[in-house]
Amino acid sequence: ASLIGINYPVNSVGELPLPYLKVSDAFRAASTFTNTLQILEQYHVKQEQKRRTEIFFKPFPGLTGDHSPEAVKAQVQALIDAGKYAEAEAECSIVRNLCLEGLRYLQTYDWLFLRSVVSAGYLGWIVFSLNFIMKTFVSSNDSPLRVLGSHRTPALNKSDSTVQESQMVNALAMVVFIFFAIILTLKQSPPLYYAYVAFPVFFWSRALLDRRELHTAISRTTRNYGMIKTLGSVLGYIIALEILVYSYFNRSILSVCFLFLALWPLFLPASVQRNSTVLMASWSLSCLGTSIFTLLPVEMEQNQTLILAGGLLMTLSGILAVRIVPNATVGIDAQQQDDSKSAKTVMIFQTGLIALSTIIVNDTVRSLAAHEGLPFVNQTLSWAILFVTGSIPFVYGSRSKQHYLLRMVVIYLSFAPIFILLAISYETIFYFFLSTTLLSWLMLERKIYSASEMQPLSDILSSEKRTLASTSSKSTLSSPSSSVGTNGSSGGQVVTIEYATRGLGPRDARPAIFFLFFINVAFFGTGNVASLASFSLQSVFRLTTMFNPFLMGALLIVKILIPFFLVSSIFRVLGRSLDLPPFSLFLLVLATTDVMTLNFFYLVRDDGSWLEIGTSISHFCISSLMVLFTILLFALSDLLVGRALVPMVGEEYRKKRS
């Protein structure tokens, strides 16, 4: 604009590149002065706008006194009129930089207030939700929570706030909100600002009302588990959340975490180490194998060899599962034997689909590479496999009483062909190692809980109905609310028990943070969490050659979500294995994920490159949506796991203790 003699762009805050201008000193000084006046005028307009809406406005100190807009104009104009072009140019450069700082000052003028209010809202939600969890799943109160799967009878809760105190707190909350609403009205703030204020006022008022219950729950936890163990669990949980935040910027930190997790069996109780050598070896090896993938580049080239290797691993794991799992989970009655035979048939069918998918992908990749097009037979078979194998976990066994191990294997084998059909590189191998790690984690947690079954009777909160398949009459549990029915002629029994569940404790922080860790691994294992652009469309061309963004996007999303289905299903079974009330572990995760969101809120950038700005915003949005995403995962996991039978852990100790 300066070179061709036209007006500068109205909202431009760009600086004139003087080193690139080979013109007279007078032209340089005049152009610099015009550039400075333009930026100065923007500052002046924004300052007046802010002055009209702020109650106690404080102007930018750098542009007051000798550097006020009026003084600057007069001073620089006098220098130019006197022919002191170099001095005028230097003065303009100083004033221009001050103007840019002033614009930044005005832009961030309300940041302290907004960040404080938003932070108070997030912290209030965390305290509110944790308080709900503490009084529901930690305290021994008897509030009815049938919607959460509890079967407690209503009783008077002595820690409830009095009616008078409740009215005072509500009145105080209303006064605080009205006070801020008046300030926002005077400042002509957007309507969204009122919501920013309403949330922290509501959450903190509820937390204030329930402060006695929160104190009771915390006291009870520290009394049962000790102050050091409780504080150590909380501190370790927060540190782990911060590590997960860092993993969004450097995914290799997840590999470091896996290396430490591979050593976890060395710190397990001696009783677990003696009886779980194979399981501990499986955990360590699978952790080491999974750690490789977060070190690999996000952008992947199509690699047929890796796809075939992953398909072969899944096929071999399917064959091994067919030989081991049905026999390990079979009972002695006729019905269970029939279920075992049908399960073996289904698993053989699933393993065959995995092998067929591997062959189809190999042939399709070869055909597309040779520019021969997508074979019609391969395309038809791929779609058929996609629909058939995707429907198996929802059709077979979802409403029947399958053993949890059998159920997990069926889910794993069902999604394997889909992953093979949509893989372009090492994703299939990642799927195998992640599944092995998750299953090993579930089994290890059950072993650890069985070895440390030492919670006091006061730790029992409520009960839930469970249907258990016993192998003999000796295993029938003595319970006043148990009902026994016999299936078949072999004497095997199915027992429905009103089974006591325990409350949450510090030790349950580990499964919760492991769940969040594996959620991050599911995101970062094969791509970039910030964008779907990292996932190549090459795999979609094996199913369709016509460009259809909705269909292609749907297929990619299915591929991305499959690891999450596995993680959530394992976590669902784990909650039941640890004798925890339904929803308790998921609610603990929901209550604490906003710690990560609060981190990303302060890491949002408004400077730098567009990529850096967009990445910081996408991280914040993804973390904010994690609550909704986790709820959807829980609903889906409940559908996938269905009525799977989860054997009770440590029942012999319970019988002696009671």
C-alpha cells in the first residue's frame, strides 16, 4: 500500500518493512508516520470503547503523558517539518511498538476476571462432582440411589444442612450472582458472561451446603486407609493427569510411561508374584510392545507387510483363544457346556473372518497398486465382513450370561477384521498389543484385589444383584437374599445373590488413571489426537472408489473408535471385578478429567502461527468434550459387556470375615 500510494488496510496492525524500501528519507519518515498514526488510531478507538464500558478503567501506562496520542502526533510532525527524518523515524518506531503493546493490553483487559470466573467454574464442578461421589460411594449414608444401581433404603442423613442454613446459602448465592450480573450489565458484557458467573456460583453453593458430608467422607477415608496413603493417592493421581496433559504435546511420553508400567509386576505383593508368573510376563511384554507405537511417526505410508503381520498375529491369537478360552470358562451343567460349544463355533467363525480379511486386503492393495481398480468380489466381501463382524458383539451373547473372559475375547475378535480392512500400516499390530495389554491389566487388577482383600466391614456400602454360575454345590454362597436355581441334570447351579459392594477408596485411583491413560494411548497410538487429517484415506478406497466424504469420514471414525470400545469394555468389567457399585469408577473419571481441561484452558494461545493457535484450541475442545465422550463410552460398554458373568473376588475371605 505504501509503494503504490493507496490507503493502508483499515484494521491492519502490520509494521512497514523499511529495510525493503529504497526511497528518500522524507518518504520513509512520512510513510512510517502514517503507519504509526494508523495503529495509534486503532488503539485510541479501542481505548475509548473500553473506557465507556469499564467502571474503573485503567489506561495503558505506556501511552500516557509524553506518549499520549496527541503529544505523539505533534512531536513527530514537528520533527518531520524540521527535516529530522531519522529522529522522526526512530520516534515512530518506539510509539508503534507501544501501540501494539497497548492493543494487547486492551485485548487482555478482562482476562483476569474471565479466567478467574471460568477457573472457579471448573473447580466448582470438580468439587461438586467429587462431593457427590464421596457421599454416594464413600460415606455410609443411606440416601436412595436406585438410578445408580444401588439398593439402599432411604433414611435420615444427619449430615444434611438444616433448612435455615440452606436458605442462607441460597440467598448468599443469589446475592453474589446479582452483584456480578449488575457489574456485567454496566460493562455491557455478552450474554455468555452471565453463564460464566452462574456456573461457579451454583456449584460452590452446592459444595458449601454439602461441606459436612464431604468432611465426613474424607475423614472416613483417611481413617480407613491412613492419611499418608490417601494424600499419596491424590498427589499421584494429579501428577499422572499432568503427564497425560503433556502427552498431547509430546506423545513419546506415553512410551516412557509404558516402560515404567512394564516394571509394575516387580512391586506387586509376593502372593501375586508367586501365582501369576505368566500373567506378569504377558503384561510386561505387551507394555513393551505397545510402547513402540507412540514413538512412530504420525504420518504413515501404506505398508502391506505390516498389515499382513498384524493380520497373522490376530489370526494366531484367535486360534489360541479357540483352544483355551471356552474350556477355561465352561461349567459342569448341560447349559454351560452347550454355551461353550456355541462360543467355540463363533470364535472359529470370527478367526476365519480375520484370516479372510487379511487375504482380501493383501489382494486389494496389490490390485490398487497395479492400477487395476478395486475388484468387485473383494469390495463385496469387505462390506459383508464389515457388517457381519461388527454386529456379532451386539447379537451374540450381549443378553446372555457369558463368562467375562469369553465376552472380552468375542469383542476383541469381532473388531479385528474391521481394523484389518481399514489399516494401512502398523495399526493392526497396535490393535493386537493394546488388546493384550488391556486384558492383562484386567487380570492383574483382579489378582491384586484378591490378594489385598482386607477392607473392613464398614467399607460395605450397598448391594447389587449378580447371577453367578457355580461349579458345585459347595460354591453356593450363603446369603439371606440369595436365590438358587438348578440348570441341567448334573447338579450345576446358577445363584442370584444380593451381593454387597464396597465403597471407593484411595486404591481405586489407580484403575481410574489407568483408564485415562489407555484412552490417551487409544488416541495417540496410531495418529494425532488433534485432527483426523493424520489418518490416510487409502484404506477407505478398499471399500469404495467413489469420493463420498460422509461415508469415508464415517469409516475413519469407526476405525478410530474401535480401541476406545475395547478400553471401555475392559473398564466396565473391572468395576464389577473390584466389587464397586455401578457407575462409581466412571463417575470418578468424569469428575477428574476437567483437571486436564483446566490445564488446556490456560494453554490456549492467541499468538504464534495459525497451526499453534488451532492446535491449542483443539486440545482444549477435545478435553472439554471428554466428559460427554466418556458418558457415551460407558453406555456403549454397558451394551457390549451386557450381562457377562464376573466371578466374585476373595469370596472365601468375605465368608470368614462375616
